[in-house]
Amino acid sequence: MKYIYLVGASGSIGTQTLDVIKQNPNDFKVVGLSLGRDLKLAKEIIEEFKPEIVCFREKNDLKLSYNPIIVYGDSGLLEIASYHKYDNELFVNALVGIAGLNPTVYAIKSRKNIALANKETLVVAGDIIKSLIKEYNVMLTPIDSEHSAILECLTGEDKADVKKLIITASGGSFRDKTREQLKGVSKDQALNHPNWKMGSKITIDSATMMNKGFEVIEAHYLFDIPYEKISTILHKESIVHSMVEYNDGVIKAAIGSADMRTPIAYALRYPSHSKLNSKPLSLIGLNLSFEELSHDRFPCLSYAYQAAKKGGCYLAVLNASNEAAVWLFLNDYIEFLDIEKIIYDEISNPKYSKIEYNLENVLSLSTKLINEIKERYIK
């Protein structure tokens, strides 16, 4: 039995995680949950899974059939992360944005293993998280389909034999549009992903390809592979979730349907596979295509490599400028192509090289920069 603490339970990854848990009731018990502003959904989830501790974003008058510990806001997330009562505890981080970083740190310090969907944790603080993982002797497994696939392909292999990691990309909502055709595209168009059902922020990140840039950075920290050995490739079908090429030329690939519950289930039970009521992938008539993923067409991918090369607080700058820009686009303050401009302007600013890289600084810098960029465009 694994005892699950799930933050971001009412989001896309969160609800699919709960579905995996529901399908495997003898393997998992939900102990802690954090939920959003949809109180009707929150009540349904709480009453079904009966967690011991619940975090809401804001205080409310929700009536429940029993009396769990109720906490609120960012401090409440840290209380859930720090709550410790059982052996074999797993902290599932399905939060979106920089808000997911501190809860991961607190969960590690309470000696919980981590199943991570929050990209920002490793993008902003990869070196810090790796150090904490080692210090507290816990395990971190990825939930992203791409990193889950790489983990599958690396299992049982010698890392010294790896020639490169190949991260696949669907291309996002605008993969068939030219740069010229991106001018004036709408929010609804951007949110219409052809393959995956995801939250709004990650769907926009997929359209700009910043999502893939983040995944390159995550892969570097997850698998201790240098950036020059991590490549990306366009694969519109989203059947091959990622690949590993070895020194002898053999390429191992993990393939499957575009169902996020599969990597979620693998992260929850790693290295075992859970039973899952999902649509099987038929190999008959399967056509797969691969194309170059152009950095000229998708400059955000290039910006991620640039920030990674600079290192230090520039990764926090990359994430914060992207987080603010995507928020501005989703709230109709800027055009789609303005996202790229905002990110480029920030990661090109030499002033951030003077900031010491530590947890306190990356958190404060992230919050400050996100607010500054929003205010700049809202005015």
C-alpha cells in the first residue's frame, strides 16, 4: 500500500491521478489533497477518497460528512507536504507554476518519495532538488509522458552506453502554421491541442514549444545527461513518447496511446505497471512520422537551451517570464507572439547573472518577476 498526498487534485493531471487510484484501490490510499476553487468538484473528490488532510485555496463554508484537517493557501500546501504519518508515502505534485516548488522541497524534507508533474520544480531548482533528494534518500519519478518513456527505455541499461535522449513533440496547436500565420491567432485556437487533453497553461506551452524546452531541462536533471546529448524531434501522432539512442546505434522507444493515465500509473507504482482501463494501441495500420523540430520556427525551444547554458538564476527567469507571458495571453492582454518577445527580453538581460543561485533567491526572483511583467502589460 502506498499512501498518497496529491496537490493539484482538481486539475487535469490531478483528476486523472485519482482515476488511476480508483482503478487500483488495493495499492493506494489517499491521505492528503489540495483542491481548487470548484467547491462542487472538491466535495465530490473529498467524500469519495476521504483524505485526512485537505487544502483549499481560500476559506469557504463547504460542509462535509466527516471532519478532516482543513488548511488553506500556500501555507496549507506546505502543511500537506510536511504531514507525516505512514511508511511508504508518495507526494504527487500536479500543481502548475512556481507554486509547486516549495511543496516539493517540504515533501522531500518529510522523507516522502516524489511523483512529479510540476515542471517548474526541476526547471527552476534542479540542482537544489537533486541535492535534497540525495540528502534525504528519497526517490523522484517523473509523470510527464516523455520522461516516463525515457525512464522505461533506460531501465536495466548502463548510462555510459547512452548516445542521446530523443524527446518527441506533437508540435502543439499551431504545428502546421508558418510564422506569418501565427500573427493574430486566438486563445481558443491555441487551446485546441490536436492530441492531448491538458490544462490551459501547458497547452499554450505546447503551442510555443516552451513545454519541450522545459522537458529538455528536466531530462538533464532527471537522468544526469548533458544538454548536448538531449535532442527533440517532431512526431505529430504522439504514439512514440520518447526514445533513447545507444552507442551501438540501437534506438529504444516507448510507444502507447495518448493517455496521461499511463505515465501517471507508472510513476505511482514504479518500477511496476498498474492495471489500467485504457484503450489499447493497435499496431495494425500504424503510421509514424518524424520531422526536424526547427528552433527558427519554435524560438522558445532555443531560449530554453540558452537559459540552461547560462545556468544559475536564468532558469528561474526563463520560467517566470514564460509563466507571466502565458497568463497575459490567456487573459487577453497580449498577442500569442508577444509570449516569445517577453521571454527573450528577460533571458537576454545581464542583470540576473549577479543574483546568487539558492532556493530563497529563485523563489523571490520568480514571484517578483512574474508580478513585474504582469503589471507592465496590464497598465
